Amino acid sequence: MTLVRLRKEAQLTLPAPVRKALNVEEGDYLEAEIVKDGVLLKPVTIAHRKAAWKSVLKAAFSVKDTKPKGKRNAKADEAAIVREIKAHRRKHA
């Protein structure tokens, strides 16, 4: 598989309706895959590690425990965190 980047001088030109349907614009990345009848192009998101990690830390520090303080159970806390993450991902998928 190969990534193809749309450039200003359009080494690869996609018609406007196709770009709109794929929600891609200049500078976006596409994954190119050779398939039986031609080439399959799929938009991909490239995340920069430092920016992604900053987002994770920001989200982690914004979490507040609203339950009354009592005996803490690390495994139960971890399970609750995993449930919340999964629920958030389902909601925003």
C-alpha cells in the first residue's frame, strides 16, 4: 500500500464531487491499494505523536472523580476507565 499526497499542482487530480464525498482537500493523505480492477484510494489520518500525546495528557488531567472518597480499588478504577473510554469511542465513531 502506498500513501498519495494531493499537491497544489495535482500530481493526482480527483474530481470535486469525489473530494467532497471523501472529505479530502489539498495536503491530505490517501492510502492507495492495487486491487483486482484498479486502484483503491482511501483517506487516512496522520497523527503527529507529540500533538496526540499532548491531547491524551490534557484529557487525562481534565478527568475528575465525582464519587465520594472511600476505599480505592485500582483494578475497579481501571475497569471503570476502560468502560468510559469505550463508551466515548462508540459515541464518537
